[in-house]
Amino acid sequence: MFLRQREPLSFDRSVSGKRGMDLPKLDVPEAKDTRPAHLRRSGFDALPELSEVEVIRHFTRLSKWNYGVDDGIYPLGSCTMKHNPRLNEKVAGLPGFTDSHPMAPDALVQGNLEMIYTLQEWLKEITGLPGVTLQPSAGAAGELTGVMLIRAYHVSKGAKRRVILIPDSGHGTNPATAAMAGYEVVELPSLPDGTIAFDDVTDPVNGKVRKGLRTLVSELGTEIAGAMITNPNTVGVFEYRFKEVSDLLHSVGALVYMDGANMNALVGVARPGDFGVDVMHLNLHKTMSTPHGGGGPGAGPVCCGENLMPFLPVPVVVRDTVKVGEGEVPRHSYRWDWKRPQSIGKVHTFYGNFGILVRALTYCLSHGSDGLKEATLRAIVNANYIRARLKGAYALHIDSPSLHEVVFSDTLQAKHDVHTLDIAKRLIDHGYHPPTIYFPLIVPGALMIEPTESEDKGELDAFCDTMLAIAKEAETDAEALHQAPTLAPLRRMDETTAARKPVLRWAKG
């Protein structure tokens, strides 16, 4: 019942004078309000007046509208919405982690510093890169940190480089990051198989020639600061010529940044440092299963090669070996290293999003290296199982082998005037969160599905059965899809207007 119950705003339920509690009358003189008149509150219109039971019921009903990984499969592609183990939460809630002060002396937080150092060592091994900072608070912050390292490196060499190359299959944050770091973005075209084009590509629609990687490197040369490449890319395809890309860019002194948003497909199987990556970020809130609903908190550590280590943000946790007697087991102490004269500075206060880092290391330790590899392989198997079951019912615009996610197109359904948005809205009626839609842009009417390693065959089959039923419905009853969702508390909204002209303030009316 509650799923179909339309819940009004708390402001609309408000009744003047209603209270959830009573406070005793003041037994001391009321303090004189010395604030300037324009800073004084003239009334309480900005706050709803409700009883306690109304507040509880309001937020409980709203919570029943929500959909999360505890409800079922959350197939958002490139978002890795996997199960969040309760062990992670238990460990992150230990008093030694929650009660320590970020400004405490190193000697009083040795356990916390050892935790950070240990996570750094895990990430070094996973990526094959020797330098790590755990400060960035999410993927986009990691991107900016990584590109700033590239800039600092070139500045230290006296080089004035102005261009960052980004494939048209890249994440939308990549060009924004490059622009924020002061670079001009030049787009790399993709081949029909979804990978980066080395040679020039002719657009079959307008006949325009788009310059491939070789041409751009030849023409721009030492103007190129680097390239930002997602691997596996947003089509779910591994850039199998990545080492060639790296070698070509390195030949003109440019550096290679890898967007590690899809590292869920590589952990334990392939190390970016081994195929020429100079710097990358990882989304620990995705790859290592920490919660990231509602926009955060997250963690986007950056790993880099030795050439970029001097520029890492300060401070970095280092380990010192304590001298002991002959025959005794060496002991270690941990400290913040602030002596980095070439550092780009701080990108986050104190420890970064410390609770997320604790959860991420817990995930690593509870899986072990073999378990992390198994999780990667299972994520790939799950995506390919969905691909095999839905292929034919939904079009594969790019038919290259899939890794952790599969991207379908709505071209088969479009013949019946049913489009990606209709399919996504119909999934809501069946109790599923829709997958990522209309991204990546190089796939028309994209439906990007990532099941992660969390789902068993039964859950995958139930989702696939629903997708197949919707595909059949598109052929027989397209209008039902046009009307979807019919069971949700809210029907279709004008999403463009909502995004461009959001109503952010309640007004009594």
C-alpha cells in the first residue's frame, strides 16, 4: 500500500502551533537579542510544525519509496552498485576508528596510520603503481588530483603543454576535469568495436573525417600533456591496444591517465601499471563495496608512477623501522610525511574520508587477493550471462566482448515506437531500478547494465525474464510502455525542466 501512497511534503502537513514536544518555561531572564535586525528570524515559516508521530510516519513512508542494493539487483552500469558487507560497517564502527581525533599526535593514532599505510600497499599491488594518495573524496576529485599531478610534472620540466586527449567513450567528468585543470580537450574517435581509433575515421553519416590517435600525436606532438582513458571503457570493452596507446603518447613526452571507475573488471587480473599507465584513480566506493548512495561519501585514491610521486598531495603516511635487538622481530612506526617540496598541496582535510577507507581495507582483507580476483571474474561472468540471455531481444550496437557490463541499444524496440526511457520506466513497475540510460553517447538509445558479482543466477534470471517480457510487450502493447510507470507514487515527470529549473524552496501557497 505504501509503495502507491502519495506522500505530501512535510510543509503541506504542517499545522500552526503543533509541536512534537514541550519545553519548560524559562526560569532565568530571557537574553537580549543583539543580532542586527536583518539577521533575526521573524517567524518559523521555514520549518514545518508537526507532531512526533507525523514526522516518523512521513520519513518512514518516504523510505519505502527508496530502492537500494538491499532490495534487489541495482544494475547501474559504470556505477558498480554491489552489496555492502555488514562486516565493513562493524569494523568502521570500532571505537578506535570512530573516536580518534584527526589532529591527534601520530603517536596516539598508530593504528589508524597503520590502516592507511596497509591500504596504500594493497592499492600499489592491485594497480602496479608505487605512489598512492588516499585523500581524494570520490572519483571526480581523484581525476582532478591525477591531472594536477600531470600538470605539476610538466611544469617541473619547464614544458608548456595545453592539450588533453579524451576518447568519445570517456566519462563526462573527464573533459570537465581537464578543463578545470586548465587544459584544452581534444576528442579521440572510437572504432566500430568500441576501442580507440589509431587511424583517421570517416563518419558514415556526414562524411567528416575525425583524426585518429596517430594523426593527433603527429600534429600536436609536445603540446599534448596527456590522455585520459577509461579502461575498460564505458562500452564495457577492454582497450586491448592500451600499451600501444601508452607507448605512442610517451614517445612525445605525454603522460597517460587511466580513469579507474571500471576497475571492478581488472582487480587481480590486470595491473594498469603494467600496460603503461602513469597515474589513475580508483573509486573505492565502487570497487571496494563501500556505500555511495545519494552522492557520497566516497573515496577516490590516486595511484601513480615514480615520476609523479614527488608531486603527490601532502601528507602521505610512511612507515619507519624501529631498531631492535639482535634476533628480535623488527617493529614499525607510522607517521605523516609533510616534507614534499614539489607537492601539489592538500586536496582534502586530514585523513580523507576515513570511514570509507576503513571499509575498503576491510573488504580487501576479508576477500584476500584470491577472493578479489574471484569477485572480478564473477562480475564478468554475470555481465556476460545477461548479455547472452538478452542478445537478440535487444540490439548490441557494439558487439565486442564484454567485461563487467554490457551496453544494449533500443534500435529493435524503436521500430515499434518504444524507446530506452519507456523500457526504463516499465522496469520500475516490475520492482527494479532501471539501468543507466542514454550513456555512453556513442551507443544510440543506450541501456548500460552492470550486475556486479553480488547477484546469483536466480536474481539474474528474474531480471532477464522481466527485460524479455518488456521487449515482447514493446511489440504487442507499446502504449503500456508509453504510460509506465503506473504503479509508482509519481508518474512521468518533465525531467528536462526538473533538471534545468529545479524548485529548491517551498513557498506557502
